[in-house]
Amino acid sequence: MVKVALFVRLEAKPGKEADVEAFLQGGLALVEEEPATTAWFAIRIGPSTYGIFDAFPDDAGRQAHLAGKVAAALMSQAPDLLSKPPVIEKIDILAAKLPS
């Protein structure tokens, strides 16, 4: 069961869209190593706007993710890839349907 989530909004610098997409696609392998990350989605919202949505069973799992490899990689590459810092929103899950 998931109870909390994160939504991270990313705005690519002009000409860096493919690099942001490659970064997000590469992040999947790192997230697969996180046992408390129940669901993780890298999404494109618009031509240069991207996002990450991930869900966790509790705040400890969410905090572990924020302290993990994907978050560290994102923050280190953000100045090169993004036109502004990532916007990270903490979300409470009210209801969810996940595969069993």
C-alpha cells in the first residue's frame, strides 16, 4: 500500500530536452534498487517540461528516496540540464490501484 508520494517538475534548458529524457530513462535502473519505492514514473508534460512521480508506503521510504542515488544525480546535473531548479512537491495518497 502506498500512502505518500513525490511529484517533481523539471523544465529542460533549450536544446537539452533529449538529455533530460536520457537522464530520466537512466534513472529507472537506480530506482529499481530502492525497495521502498513502490511506483516510479518519468513523464513528459510538454515540449520541455518533464516530471517524476513516485509513491512510497511511508515517509521513511520517501525520505530514503530523496537521499538516494537518483536525487543526488538529479541535483548534480540540474544546473547543466534544467532552466530552473526542480520543483519537489510532497503528496499524500488518498487512494491507489497498483498491480498485486
